[in-house]
Amino acid sequence: MNRYRISVKNVSQRSVLVLTAAVFGLASAMLAHATTPLTFTCNANTPDSVYVSVEYETLDHQVMTVSGGLPPYTYSQNTTCPATETSPACGTTPLSAFGLTLNPNTGVVTGTPTQAADFSIEVMDSNKPPYYGWCEIDIVPPTTTPPQCIIPPSGTAIPGAAVSWNKFTPVGSTDVVWINAHIGRPSGIPTNQVTTIQFTGVTFVLNGVTYGLPDGVLSFNPSAPATPTTVFDSTNGPNGTWTTTLNPSDLSDEIFFDGQAVPLDSNISGGGSATFNFTTLSNETSPDFNWQWSAAVYTAWPGNNAAGILPYHNSLHAGTPQNTAVQKSLIQGPRGGGGSNFTGSWSGTGTGVCP
């Protein structure tokens, strides 16, 4: 008996779901029987596939797409394999042992896997004798780290030009330095799924002194409004977290991802050469972006959320405090001797590319 095997692997990195179609008779994925062959395709690379994460996600998967033959079709777990087939999927362990259920009328497997699974689902039509074929499914155990892109700090540290601070009031005043950063319009962001880019371990280093900044999260969500939003959560992470939500189909040329109002101290007031550093993680492997940082000095700062940070370029630059009182308190001469722009003058451009 000739056998044709098709191995399909989810390449989105959101899952490890491997399906194998075993077709008996023709190598064209068509079961030759009488005059009306049954054609089927094993489905993979779907949004409801198994996500490899710390915990299993609920599975709701249409195992195969079937046409031809004589409907209705009947689906069952395949526990008897040809003598030439040695796959462990042809075992007798019921789906219920894996925490899964098969709908015999639709071929949909549902449930939350309780362990790794290797099984096959068979389809039969109503011909006498019937056409039949099967798809094999492997559910891989979860890993402690989801598939991700990691850009190391060494790839994101931009040496700063000498910082020219001026018009400062004495140390100990209410002056703060608004250190902020944005990315340009990124590439490699899908428009049909939620993609996140996380900025962790963010630091501002000046004259050998390290200032810890909040983490930043960019959430590209197809369901999000066209106008981006950003919110600061002081309880999330050691220095808080900024979350900026955007619609991937409507992206600005500047997207705010992080910032902190750092109280003025003697080190900062003295100026010097500074760097802005972070590590980037993403659930996609293809993001590619440019980024910049800057700093501006204010005499009043009501808090990160109350400052009303602009999350995108809209006449004013991304990272601009929209609070009128804050804007009026700007001290001219932020980073690099820049003018009165509310973010400060931008640094050189860095690049973030998944290796």
C-alpha cells in the first residue's frame, strides 16, 4: 500500500502543533476509492493552535478540512494503524486522558491539554466501504520561556553626546529630568494578531551613575482604536511599567515606549555623557525598529499619568507631556543644548533587530 505523508509545522512561533496526514492509495493527498474520492487537509498554523507557554492554553482546533466522498463524515480517534505504521499516535490512550474531547460530527478537538499528547484523528465518509484518512497531532510540552525575540543590552546602548544642562535651579528643588524614549514606525508587526514588544532592564547611565527606569510594553492590537494610548502602572515591576497600546494598521513615525521624571541631583546637574540601555523581548521574531532617547527639565511634575504623555507623534513629539502646567514649567536647554521642545533634543538613532 502506497502512503503519502505531509508534515506541517506552525511557523508563527505561537505554537508547536505538528500534524501529519497519512493518505492511503494516491500520493496526491486524495483517497482513491470508487468514483468519488475523499480529499482532506490537515490544518495547522491557526490562531487556536497550542501555544507553547508556561501553561497549556485551551485548544479548540479543527483538525482537518474534508471534501468529496459521501457526507456526512464521521471523526474518531484512530487507535488501529497499518502494520507499516509505527507512530505512537496510533496508540490506545483515549483523548480524555490528555484532557481533550473530539466532536465526532465536526472533527473539532477541544479542551486544555494536561500533558504532552501524540494522537491521530481519523475521518470516514458514508460510502460502503468508506473512504478514510487520518491526521496526526503532536502537542509538545510547555517550556518555561515562550518563543521570543531577544535583543541584548549590548545591541541597544547608544553612547550619548556630551549633555549640556543649563538654567538649573539648585539641587534639592522640585526640578525633574524627563528622560524619555520612542521607537520609529516598526516593520515586521503582523496586522492580524496581538504582538507585544517589551523593554526591560531600562537604565539611564550618566557619569557612571545608573538610574533605573520603568519597563515599557508596546501592545500592537488589531482591535485597538486608531488613536494610541499609554498608561503608567507604578505597581508593576521594580520601577513601574508603561503600556502603550496601538493598532498595527495605523502606526505613527514616533511611538513612545518609556520615560521617567528623575529628580535632579548633583550628578545630573553636572552634565556629562549618558547612555540609555534596555533589553527587548517580543512574541514575534521579526520586529525591526529604530529608536531614540532624550531628556528635558521641568520644575513641576504631577506624576507620570497626570502629566498626560503623548504616545505618538501628533504635531508634538511622542513623549511630550500634554499637561499645560507641566509644559509651562519647562526649563529651556535640555539634552544636547536643545531648544524648548518638550521632549528635549533626540539622541542619535539606535536600531533594534531580532537576531
